[in-house]
Amino acid sequence: MKRKSDQDKSNKKKRFKNTGKLLDPNTSGIYATCNRNKETQCRNELINLFNENVPDTVEEEDEETKELSIEDKIKLEVAELKQTKSDKFKPLELDCECLIFIKLPKSINPVDLVDKICQASYESKIKTTRYTQKLSPVVDSCSASREELKNLTKRILQPIFHNENQEPIKFAIQISKRNFNSLTKDEMIKTIAECIGHDHGHKVDLKNYDKLIIVECYKNNIGMSVVENYLKYSKFNLQQIFDKQQSDSS
């Protein structure tokens, strides 16, 4: 009996460890890497950094807000004032070492925020973080299936690759997988490439691309964004941006 009880405890620990935390579909935010056992410090300093780079209020109204009455708008503004700045950024626990994820509200574009932070570090040559290393924005995400990936790809890439009077774009696809085995990289690349198509003369260029499609896969979730300046800003690695700027200055 004792041996069975010990075995049950062991199984419970394994089950708990393997479940971890999952990201919901349609989640947007930013992944960040850090040194081992520094996840909490990374999370805290990154939220502070986000607060410094995001305004207290959003100037532009969305369509739903425009349709509200003056009284309802006042109520909405009061509710927003009660919300602290830190409430905008919600860290989600991940069952993965050296990796954190901070969820952003839909009013904040993760790509713009990452680009702003990297640009500031690049131009100032000042190190603003101690624990945070690489940032990776996720504009939107979906469940880990080929059909959902196809829908996600259309939502994100349609406005960029299929505009009226569309110019040809050189692009590359970068896929990162952590605790993820639902789809292979080849399957995902094929699905994304099919959605881009050849109608406007778009082509793959792994070295001199105009835009990079970032795909972040974690457990049951696939996140995606389209970025520029990826190589200019040292692959969005804040530590490497600082090191490179110091090296160029010496």
C-alpha cells in the first residue's frame, strides 16, 4: 500500500508539472527571454519598462466608443481612471524556464511597443534592463491546428501583403517552438506561404527581407506578428543592442 501511495504522489507531481499554463486564442502580448531563475525579476522590470513607454490614455477612440452617449463616455473614463497602469499588462505564468509572457490589451500594438523600446535603446546607447534579453511581439494568436493557423495568417497578413496597388514584398518566416508538437515547422511554413501566394510578386528572401513574419508556438497556442528592423535592432535582443552600441562606440 505504501509503495502504491508513493507512486500516486509521483504521478500527481508529474501531472501537475506537465499541465502548466496555457495561452488562450486571440491573446496578444510580448514574449521575453531571460537568464534561468530570473523570470520574476524580468517580469517586474519589463512591466515597468512598458509603463514608461505607453501613454496613460489612448487618444483615438474605437468605433464602439464613438457610438456611446456622452454620459456613457464619462462613465467609461471614470472606470479607466480607476484602473492602475500596471493593470494594462498581465503576466501569464508559463511552464517554461527562461521565458515569460506579458499579455497586452488590444489597444496596444505589441510590434509598435517592441520597436519603440528597441529604438530607444539603440539611439540612447543606455541599458534600460538588467534581466530582460530578447523580446518577441505577438499581435494575435490561435489554437494549434492548421485550420486555425490559416485563419490567423489571413487576419494578420491580409492588410500587409494584399492591399490595393500592392507592391512586391521580400519576406522571411521565423518559427520558434517551445513545448509544442502539434504542427511541424514545414507544415506551418507551407500554410503561411500559401496564404501569401504569388499574386503580387512577393518572394522569400532569408537574408535581405523587407518584413519578417514571427511565429511563436507555445503548447496549444500559435502567435504571430510581422516586423521590420529585426536585424537592425539585434533581433530585438536588448542586451545585444547595448553590447553592439558599446562596441561601435569604442
